[in-house]
Amino acid sequence: MASNQAAFTVFDPPPTVTSVTAVLNNSTSPCTANLNCQLVVQGGGLVFVTGYQIVETNTTLIRAANPSTPIPWNTVTTSAFSIATPGIYTVVITNPNQPGGGSASVSAQFTVNQ
């Protein structure tokens, strides 16, 4: 008797970032303080469980919708957020489920206009 079954583990890819742009909610206009904005993250290794955290405000974001391309995605738009003060902010993008049980993170900066 033979079996073709084998156990294997699948890990998430580490995220990479080429750019992060803050835009007004559901638009391409630049993000402005005190209005609802979203981040457009471009890079690689973006999957269902990728986390997005704005460091300075400790705000956790999620993916606004599933992109229509196969995963891992190259572009993701996050859920909405609002920041009261214009400036340059940092987002940390994290994928859990890495070899060895840890996570992989990368950070990038974006601008909120006045």
C-alpha cells in the first residue's frame, strides 16, 4: 500500500515596501490632518494576515479590501484612519508565520498634510 500524503509547512513571505502614500479616504488626493485617510502600500509579500501599525499614534490598520490579484499582493489599501497633526509618520508592516515561529517587519514613512 502506498500513500502520497506528506506533511509540509507553509510560511508567509517577509513583507517588502517600495512606497507608502497617505491619501484621503477612497481617493487619490493627499491625506490631510483631521480627515479620514488610507495608506496605499506598494511592495511585496503582502498577504491576508499582514499587519499595519502607525507607530506615532499606535493605530492598527487592516486591509480595506482584498486586491483582485493573487497573493502575495504588491499593492494594498488599508482601512481608514485620522491623524490630528500634520507631519511625517512611520508605518510598520508585519507578517507573522515566519520560519522559526517569529514575524518579519519592515517600516516606511508617509506624510499627512495640513
